[in-house]
Amino acid sequence: MNPALVAEGKTIFRFDTFGDETFWTDSLRLHEVIRTSVTPRAALGLGIKVDADALPPEVKAGILNGSISLDLPATTVALLRLNAVVGVIGQVDASNTLTRVGLTCAFCHSTVDNSFLPGVGSRLDGWPNRTLDVGKIVTLSTSPLLTPAARAVYNSWGPGMYDPRFNIDGQNIPVVIPPAFGLRHVAREIYTGDDVVSYWNAYVAITQMHGHGHFVDPRIGVDKNNPPDLVSSKLEPLRAYQFSLETPEAIPGTFNAAAAQRGKQVFNGVAKCQQCHLGDALTDVNANRLHAGEEVGQDPAYAQRSVTKLYRTTPLRGLWHPPQLVGPYFHDGSATSLEAVVDHYVRVFGLTLTSQQRSDLVEYLKTL
């Protein structure tokens, strides 16, 4: 893997807005709301994260001793000036006025390790931000472009959920924000296996972040052209950086090792999990297999909006990393725990598992 290309992609992932300020600033006027009404405490409450490594020592000290207030919008502006708000890029003028704001890939697909304060710590790139309430953040805008009906939809999503088709087809079927680590080992990314990761990067950058570029896919009736093109030249380094992000290792002490060893045997044996969770990536999408919703006990509605009309088997990567990743599971978040995942498949496939086998299987899933 080319180190220079990976480094370039890291900068793009963290700090490139693809020019989407023309939407978030010029259209939705979010910068006005942020600079007058959004305190750091409120932002953290919405799941927005702060990069502690971007904070000078005196700022950290001020936050801890209370001389820097987390209850003032001016502090939010100061954090944006420091480039410390994960996934949010703000332009601040000489009078400390926030004049423009845009979003990056890291907004949804990074979190922090909470090493300084809850919501404030070192970046964890590629980790889905499961506490981020994107819908509520969008509705901070007072723009008349957001109709009451659209506001109701955005407010219905909740933390860690997002519908990447809503502004395309008007349907409201939000899905769980997925991880962006471990992608190198997966043939086709996203829940419905539509295409490779760069396809999805372009789709999100142009149709969801509202960056500048041209995305067209007649298979789903999308042709979004927002010149000039600020996306296509960045897809290769962005993919290289994402491919460099490995799935995090399981955390010792958060699972029962002996039970997990037994659970692996259940996974590969009586539970029949390995029939779909194949190979090192634990997904049969690498074998070009997809599944109808009814085959795996999932509502087919979301898949019907996709290219394939089917679901891919989710790669089992980083399933259990308290407190950042503890579910929910399935594309729609309908399983709130790993226990619920096991119960779902016992029911759908008519499995006969003892209580011990179910418990052991959960412990094994925590190691993946």
C-alpha cells in the first residue's frame, strides 16, 4: 500500500468537505445557528465528537478547571478554529466569527476513545459514530428549505441512524451507520452489496454530503451533477486510507475467553453461521452471494430501494467494543444486542440451541 496515497487519503477523510459548504452554509445556514446557539455541551449531547489531540495544553487545562466554558457557543467556534471538531470544518474570521461550515467523511465514520472526557479523546477513524444524531443536527437549521414534513422525518431517526436514500426517493427507512474499517477484505460495501467502496464514497460525497461532483447510476434513477468536480480525483487516495484501517482487535476482559472458544464451535457447527459468514471476512458477498429479505428474516423494504434488491451478509468486524460499539445490529438496528441477534436466527432458521450454546455463541461474537 502506497504510504503517500494513504496519507493523502487520511487528510481527505478527516478534513475534505468536497465543497459541501455551499449546501450546509449557503443553503441551510447552519453556521449561523452554530455560532449563536450551539454550545460544546449541546454538540456533545448530539453525538458530535472533539479531537483531544488537536487541543493545546492550555485549552485542555481550561476545560478541566472551568475557565473555558462548555456552555458558550463562542467555545464551539474556538474549537472549530482549532480544527478539533471531528468531521466539521469551520472557517473563522479575524473577529472570531464563524463564516462557513462543512462536513467530512469523519463526521459519521469516526468517533473518539473518550480519553479526555466523554465525547472528547483521540480519533478512531473508520469507527461508526453510533451516538451521532444526524437527523436532529440537520434540523438545527432554520432554513425554510426544510419543510415540516422533512423535519419530522429527520427527527425520527435517532442516534446512529441515517437514511442515505431519503432525499432521493422520499421514503423514510433509516439504517445503522456502518463501520469504515476492514473494507479491504470486503468485495462489495454497503448493506445491499450494490458496488465497491469507491462507488459508495462517490454516492455519499455527492448526494448526501452535497459535495461537488457528478454521480450517476441509472439502475437507481440517480443523476446528481453539482460542478465543479471536487470528488473523483480524491476517490483513489480515500479508498487507500480506508483500506488501511484494520478491524480493531477484541478488548481483553470484555468477553469470557473459554466460553468464546466453545462458541466458535457452535458458530461453525450446530448454529450453521458459517454457511453465510464465509472466509476471513466472514461474509459470502465475497463469493458473489446476496440474500432476499425473507431468506434471512429481514424486512425487504430497504433493499427494494437499491441496485440489487437484496441484502449482503454483513462482515462480522468489530462487533463489540464498549463503550463505542455495542450495537445495534442488522441494517435497521432491529437487534439491540448480540443476544437478540442469536435469538433472531434461532427463530428464523428453526435452530435448536441450548441456553449454554446461545451464551457461548454471544461470547464468540464479541471476539470478532
